[in-house]
Amino acid sequence: MVDIDDLVFTYGSGGFQLRVPKLALARGERLAIVGPSGSGKTTLLNLIAGILTPDSGQILVDGAAVTGLGEAARRRLRASHIGFVFQDFALLDYLSARQNILYPYRITPALSLTPEVRARAQVLAAACGIGDKLDRHPAALSQGEKQRVAICRALVTQPKLILSDEATGNLDPDSKARILDLLFEQAAAAGAAVLAVTHDHELLPRFERVLDFAQYRQEAPV
Amino acid sequence: MNAMFLAYAYLRYHWARSVILVIVAALILFVPMATQTLLSSSEKRLVARGEATPLLLGSRGSKLDLTMAALYFSDDRPDPVAMRDVETIWDSGLGMPIPVHTAFASSGFRIIGTSLDYFDFRDLHLAQGRDLAVLGEAVIGANVAKTLAKGLGDTLVSSPENLFDLDGVYPLEMPIVGVLEATNTPDDEAIFVDIKTAWVIQGIGHGHENVVTAADLSAGTPALANAAVVQYQRITPENIDSFHFHGSQDDFPTTAVIVVPNDRRSGTILKGRYLDAEGATQLVAPAGVIKGLVGRIFRIKALLDAVTAIIALAALAAIGLAVFLSYRLRAAEIATAIKLGARRGMVVRLLAAETMTLLVIATALAAAGGALLARNSDTWVAWLVSLGV
């Protein structure tokens, strides 16, 4: 699903560099990335999503060379192939849970909001246990419920890849496992691979593979 | 469409902020428009009243005071002119004089002592009742009737001008015999009486019990007129015959005299007769006086416009700051949208849709206010003018 070769990304300040010689994520695979803060975990997610562009190297997502695409094509790829789950949920306070789930369809012409999409959102929400809370705004939801809404938003576009950035970081210990299991369950149902950045070592056994990222960060050559 | 959906959702959710921004923007748009409309209506109204009054005779002094007192029934008190000046105009055969006596008030409204010619001259029509017929009667303007909740059969009492003036100005109770149709002019705010009634209020004319009774005559008691003699404060069919005036009517006062010349030539001749700077009276053309006043008002308007522009700029800057801070607060939302595949143009479109929605609502609100103001400006200006005099 994701293939990275000789990736080099230099930070604008601080004189550090991210170097990833080789990284591959198979279809449907669940890969955890661990490492100290500042080791470039979130940067890697942004590079894969095409939000950042590397100095050199190649990133393939579902066979498409992200590094060779223009800005518009990267946006389209991101909207149609990748689902994001964030630590802070990144829900919009002024939209109901239902409209938060459908938000990707409101902001990009690459996706069309159809009755089928609305039905899919409803089914996803029911599967995530928030089917009866779709008309509530985020302020009226618990932390766990908010993250369920965020998971639904990441999955509603039927992406092939889920990028999860500390998705359980703001949840209590009981909820963490439940939410991660839910994410895996729904991703598996959609046939999506999961690439998750996490600090939570208790959750690592749930992943198929764990990658320590400390090795990829180094001082940039002068 | 999606940008509008999100903009509407945002504005609805943050309704208090949206309402404040809409109100402020609407006020910025409305205030200059309202000022312009009101001033324009005021100018028209003031000038129209002035132009509808060809000439005004009064004692020499401030032309503006004279005009304001005779046309707008202001509190200004120009020195009175004598009724012989009215007779002089009649005798000249050059025009029709209409005396206007504005010295007294009742319940906050000015009592206008005049002749029946005034009603024809101003084209005033009765909504109820009849014209003045008998000494002591009153016909009231539409706003007087509305404000005081008075109508036919009710009475008004003139306000004593000076409690220590033992010579006269006793309160006189006046029955209301007519209510005028509204004209949106100062006539709506006036209580009209015959000028002789005004003189009764002034103490020049009065009615009282007989000083000498039949019993006195039979007993040979000498006549004694002092404060013990009961003066009438109400004119009734029973006592009206006892009312009388002391002195010559030629000496009786009136605040001013509206002069309606027969034609342009007569007007010119009349003006020529009152050019003597040493004379006790002057004949003024109210239109010129009012235009001078309006000119002054519009010089003030230029200042008002500048102040409005400064306030509008300050308010716009405040709105701009509020919108900018709002966008800063939404930086995380914008970042999320871009991560999920939005282009920056979409974010700009979303923010523009919100701003435009606010501006469209504010403009609609200001336009509605402007339309309401334009439709009622005559009434409101009349009310404002009446407050200012």
C-alpha cells in the first residue's frame, strides 16, 4: 500500500534531517510507529499524505508516486485514498456529528456527496456505536464518542490507507483499547491499511508490526 | 454550495457573534443613509413651510425668532406687533393679513390665537367637529388630540404664564369643538383659538360678575370693583355676554402677522413699505430666512458626515479585527481541511461565504431600515422638528 525508498526530508530549522531508506506497508496491514518526540513520526505521515514534499526519494501510495504528483493531484489522492485520525479529533464544533463525518465531501470537489455516502455514514456510525448521537454537536459528546466520529470521518471515503496520529492519546485507558480495536475492525472491513503513530506501548501488541523511528532522525549535513 | 452550507452552519452555531457583527455592519450602513434621509426630509419640510408663507410681519428684531415663532410655534418670543398693523395691511388692499398670537400654551402645546383665514390659508381640514364659532372655543391639531387623548367635548386649560402676574394671564378653560386632520406640520402640534380668546387669556379681555347688582342700586351702595369680584375662568353661554375688552383693539398685541399678498406686484409694494430700518416693524420673506437656517444646518451636516465617516471606519476596523481574530481562532480547522484534501482556495471561499452572508444580511437589514425611514420620514421629521422648537 505504501512503499518508501531513500526518503530524505530536511527540517527548515534546527538542522535535523529525516532519512528513511526503506519502508513498506502492505494492504490491510497494521503498522505502529513509535519513537521519541521530535523523531519525525508525524512528519512521515505528512510526507506520505503529500502535505509535505521530501528533498529526495520516492513515496508510492497505492501505486501512485506521491513525490511526482503536482499539488492538485496530491490533494485528490489525499481526499480519495487516505483517511486521517488525529489526537485532538479535529472535529468542527459548529457541525453535528453527522456533518462532521461528511465533512470531507464538503471541502473537496474530488468527492461527491451522494445518498449512498449518507447511508454509508449512517451505517459506519451505527457500527461505531454512535448511531443515535449523529445530531449532536461535539460539545455534547464524550472524548471516546468524539474519536468514534473522527474514525467514521476517516473511513467514510472508503480510503485504502488510514493515517492515525496519536489517535488514542486523549482517551482514558479503557477507551484507548476499545477505540483502537474499533479502528482496526472498521479498517479491516473497508480493506484499509493502518499506519499509526503512538506513544502508548501497551497498545503495541494489537499491531501486526512495530517500527521504532528513533533511528531515522539524524543531524543534517552542513 | 458546500461553502454556503458550512458558512451558514458556522454562523448559526455562533449566532450571538453573528448577530453582533450583523447589527454593527447594518448600523455602519444605515446611519449615514438615515442621516441623509432625515436631513433631506427636514430640509424639504422646513423650506416647504417657509415657501408656503409668502410674507411675515413682525416687530423689528431677529428674523429667525419671528419666523420660528410664527411658522413653527417655537418658544421664541419676538416683541408683539399691534393689531393696527393688521388693519394697515387690510386698508392697503394689497393682501390679506392673518394674525398669529403664540404667547400661551396648554399642556405643553402652543395656543395659537388667529382668525379663520388661517385654516383656509394652511388648507387645514377638520377630522371631527366644527370650526371656531364662539369666544373661548378651541380646535386642536391631530398630535395634540393623540398625545393628550382629548377630543370633542373635552376641555383644555391654558397654562398660567406667571403666577405673580396679578394683572392677568388667568387660566382659561376652553372646550374643544374640532380636531384637525394630520398634516405632518407644526399645525398638528397646535391648539387653535380665535385671537380674541388669546386676548382673554392675556387678561386684556375678561368676564366677571356685575360690579353693581340690583340690590346695590336699590340700597344706593356705591360701585366697588376689587379682587372680591368673581372673574370667570370658563366662557359659557350664560356668562359670554359679560366678556368685554378694555381699550382699543388697534393696540391689542399679536406675535406676528402672516401676509398673503394679492399678487407678486402687491408683495413687492408691501415689502417696500417696510424697508425703513428705523421702523418698529419688519416684513420678512420666511423662505429666505429658512433657507439661511438650512444652509447652516447643512454646514453642520458636513461635520456630521465627517464624524460618521470616522466612526464608520473605526467600526469597520473593529469588524475587520473580529473577523481576522475569528480566522486565527479557526487556524486548526483550516489545517484540518487542508489535510483532508481541501485546497486553500476552498478555505478562502468558505471564509468569504461567511463574510458575504453577514454583509448581505446586514445590507438587507440596513435597506429595510432605510425603506422604513424613507416611508415615515415625513412623520418622524415633523416629530423631531416639534421636539426641537
